[in-house]
Amino acid sequence: MTKRLTTIKDIARELGISVATVSRAMRDTYDVSAETRKLVLDTAAKMNYRPNFNATGLVKSGTHKIAVIIPAITNYYFSTVITGIQEYALEKNYQVMLYLTNDSAYWETKVVRELSLSSVDGLLVCITCETTDLSHFQELIEADMPLVFFDRVPDTINTSMVVQDDYTGACKATEHLIAQGYTRIAHLAGPRGLNLTQQRMQGYMDTLKRHNLESFGIIHSGFSDENGRQDMQMLFNGDVKPDAIFSVNDRKAIGAILWLRERHIPVGAEVGVIGFTNDPTSKIISPSLSTIAEPAYEIGRTSCEVLIRHIQKQNYPAQEISLPTELIVRESTKRS
Amino acid sequence: MTKRLTTIKDIARELGISVATVSRAMRDTYDVSAETRKLVLDTAAKMNYRPNFNATGLVKSGTHKIAVIIPAITNYYFSTVITGIQEYALEKNYQVMLYLTNDSAYWETKVVRELSLSSVDGLLVCITCETTDLSHFQELIEADMPLVFFDRVPDTINTSMVVQDDYTGACKATEHLIAQGYTRIAHLAGPRGLNLTQQRMQGYMDTLKRHNLESFGIIHSGFSDENGRQDMQMLFNGDVKPDAIFSVNDRKAIGAILWLRERHIPVGAEVGVIGFTNDPTSKIISPSLSTIAEPAYEIGRTSCEVLIRHIQKQNYPAQEISLPTELIVRESTKRS
DNA sequence: CTGGGTTTCGATAACGTTCTCGCTACTATT
DNA sequence: AATAGTAGCGAGAACGTTATCGAAACCCAG
């Protein structure tokens, strides 16, 4: 109820010295003798002293907090990215504040705008799939607030961004399908307007062209397994049906496998399926799902690293980092 | 680079009035005329003013931030709990800071101890499975810091806690196995010392006893699917083998199904498996997994609600809330 | 002893807000 | 017309910390 925490003044009074000395002793800086320093540190520990970040933040105008703005965390990719962010941040003594936009542009704008600029040192954001207007981010940049995008990045804004190599990842996936002998390949694409959707689609199309193949259909929709099922329904409506599916992510690919399984269409032998992410369920589902593994944890770490660099030295040049992916072959692309 | 944000003083100077008036106008309180209020609000918007939380926090000694300390977020349960916490917090205008302990008691203690008490208004924590010493939490309580535990709760400490009804959930699961005709039932238990492990085990044992059955083995280990596999190996070593498994969570149950599938032991028909959580992969795996659904999202929301109540009125009595679970029957417990 | 150079420390002003007073000017009451 | 009451505002202290500047206290060379 009282909740009077012990302050630097209490320690000063206790020891009969000035607050300035205590402050200096606490941050073991120059201008303080070894013995008083030890004395201060000991009594600080004894009195259970904790620094008041509001006060330090006020005078130093820095809060050692970063905001992470992300569509959701209930999937493997995002939660792993956050784990990477969190671990790096803690190493560097930064604290992370979490904001979920639930893939709503309205919430994203609201959070960014209402987020008191003074309460964080920088932002790490993955935009929603609805985001088209970027003015709320533009305002941050004009206020010199460090900002780095990851995974889903806008392409008309000049800041640091870190992504997996979506284009060559898609190339690898398509290449693999072709090597397995599939020829009527369709693509379950992501929502339009997302850079990532564009990159993965482009990799798919370029690889087909390189092999003189035509696309057997591209359907844009959301990222859920339910979306995957619906897309399959549309794709298999016609007379000639595809014999392979490259999905923009694993969740939709899993939806596709489920759809095929229900119709007793042999996955792999008759129609191959490959995803993107390497979600843990991709090796639990049967048949297990071939996929392109994304370095989610590293994306979290390095985007946090880039952000902290921006925070610590102003005018640190904007980076564009692209981390490699890896093809993982499982049962869903085995012909026999 | 300059990053000089506009302050309340700038607005006062601009309008030729005092800072006190601006401050009052901003929080539309008494003692300010409607017209000056409007004037202040308009110029504040025009000058792009954002409140400095360090300053308000310093004088009001409240930060509108809560800390969430959790073992991990890369699984369905925890990430869903956090989603619930986040949404409720945002509604009430609180911000959430995330700390991952990675199930290490060392990190938990470190985070709690170094977390400046003055930087958050309260804590929401789910302890690690190693946590035995609770002194770091005890210190918080003595400093009157609001604290509520969820899911994994210590039982020797006097604070609010919110959990799912582990005991009756386990009863339902065991009851269901018995109703399906399984008789040689084993239990894949959680780590020793966890309240949740104890509750689910007790529900299992009491239900068996009520039906005059004996336990066919209890194995304690971690929460991963790998743990589930290893436990199965041990259980099936003997001459007489169990015909049903009740697992403390879905991940271990999935490990069990995988283990059985690899050995071509028909899941359901020969050995039934039931889990706990209702992880989304439980309906993707084949055969799909029967389970006890936990209200993860509601646990997040209500624990956040209880915490904010504690923050807002001192001496709010400690709550012990237990949310109901639900039996979900799928293929893994079907005999035919 | 004197004087210049260190070392160690203390006073004090900031940081941006809120809060407690008190003061003015206006309205209402008698 | 005099007084009481009230609405609106300003001056200044406070919150806990850091930063700047200067003042002791000490050392050692001359």
C-alpha cells in the first residue's frame, strides 16, 4: 500500500553523503573512491534499491524499451521471431513491449499513433496484410524514431528491413517440384499487395519460365489452412487438374493436404505439395510436408540487432538484409 | 537526430498560458474553460504532441505497463494466453512487456530481480518447471507489487491465481477412456513439483479408483513430444502393455501417437490416446487426437483483468479462479 | 611553506509532468 | 452597494535521477 521504494536519496541520507556521489557510485564511473563505491553498493543491496527508469529515462531521454508490432503470435513463425528478438534484447539490456495488430490496418495505425513516442527507443514491425497507407510510419521516420521492418516489409519506405530470401526460396521450391517430375504446377499465393507474396510468386513464375512451363493457376487468399482448402476447391474445379501445389506458407499447404486426404487423392504420388516456413506441424502431418525452412529465430535476432544499432548511433545507414532459406524434402513431394 | 518532441511547455508558450492550464486541459478535468480547452487540444494536435510517460510516471508513480513473464511462446497455449492478455490490456490502456524465461529458474529469478520495480505496475507470471525457490516473488509481494500467477502456479504463496480446472479436466479424460472400454491406462505426467502436474495426476488416480482400476504406470518428464516418445518406450518395455494413454498435454500425446504409428500399433483400436490443451495440431495429426480443451484465451483475459483490478484498488482481495475445460472426442480414442 | 595538480565529493539545475495553493475577476445574493 | 462565493488560471514545488561546475582535501615538487 505504501509502496515507497528506496531511492538514491535514502541511501545518501543513510550514509551521510550526497546523492550525486551515490549516483556516480552506482554506475561505477570516475570520480568516486573505491571504498565509498563499495559502501554505496553494499547498502544499496541491503536496502533493496532498484533504479527508477522513469527518472533516468526522463533525464537521459532514452527508455531502453523497444516496441514490437506484429499481426499475431499464435503461429510458429511469429512466435519464434519474437523469441529471437526477446533474447537479443535482453542480452543488450533492452526490454520489449508487445503489440498485436490482429492483421487489422486500423489497429496498426492506432497503436503506432498512440504509442507515445517518448516511451520507446525504437520499433520493430511486421505490417498487416491490409496495410497500404504508410503515413503513420512516415511520421515516425520524420520524428527520427528508429524503425526496422521484418518479414512483411513495405517497399516504398526508406528504412532498414530484414527478411528471408523469399524469391530464391520460391525458386528452390518450384525447382524441386519440377525435378520430381511434376509439370502442372499451381500456386497458392498470399494476399495481394504484400511484398512477400510478390517475391514468392515471382520466384515461382521465373522458375517455371526457365523450364518452359506455364503456370497452372495462381490463387490469392489469406494465410490460414481454411484458405488453403478453399483455394484447392477452386483449383480442382476444372477438367484438367494440377499435379502439384506450391503454397506461400505451410498452413495453407496443410489445408491443401487435408483437402486432398479427405478426397483420397494420394498426396505425393498423384499431386505433390510443398510449403514455406517449416512449421513444426509440417513434419507431424501425414504425409509429412516438404517445405522451405525460414530462419525465423535469426530474423528476430538480427532485426533486433539492426534496430539497436540504429538506436545507439544516429544516422546509421539503413540496411536491407536477406537471410537464406533451405529446402527440406519430406513425403509430400515423393512420387512413389 | 534532434528528436526534440513538443512538450507541454511548448504549447503553453505558443498560447501564452501556463503549463498548469495546458496540463489540466489535456486531461479534460475541472478548472479550465471549454474554449481554452479546445484551444489547447487543437494546438496540441497541430504540434503533434505526445505525452512523455517518463514524466507522468515519475510524478504519479504509475506506468500503465504490466510485465508478462512466461517460459516460452512458441506453443499454442502460451501464445494464445498472451493474445488474451494483450487484448484486454490494450482495451484498458495498459501496455505489456514480455519476458521469456525459457523454463530456466535462473533466468526467471534474474528477470524478476532486475526488473525495476518502478517500471511496471504489476506482473503476470507463469513459473518455470524448475522453480522451487519463491523468494524473488515474495520480495515483490512485500513491496506491495501486484502479482498474479496463471497456469503454472505455486501453492505456497498468497496471491491471485487463475488456472484451468486441471483436476476435473483430468477426471473427464480418464472417465472418457474408461467409458470407451480401456482398462490398462497409463499416464504421461508433467515435471514433478508443478501444481498442474499434481492436479492432473490426482484427477487421473481418483477416477481410476472410483472405477476400481489400478494405474498402469505414471512417468514424469518434460512437456515436449520427444519426451512423449521416450516415455512410451519405457511404458511398452514390459510384458503387459497399457491399452490407453492419458497425457498431461497434447505435445506429449502427439509424441505418443507418432511412436505408436511408427510401430504400426493402431491408435484407438489397440491403444487409445488422449491429451490436454486442444492444440490445433491435435486435429491435424492422423488419427486426430482426443483432448481436454483449455480456455487459453480466457485465461489470458481474466488473469489480466484480475491484475488490473489489483493495480487499481489496493488491498483487492486475492482471487483463485478456475476456468472450466471441455472434453473433445476425436479418433485417437475410438475403439473401432 | 607555498603553489599547482589530482582526486573526491557536494550543490544545484535540469528533464516533463502533475498537484497544491493562492490569486484574480466575475456572478449571485442580500 | 457590499459581501460571499465560484470559475479560471498561474506560481512553484515535487517526483528520482543525471550532469555541470566548483569546492575541499590531499599529494608532491619547488
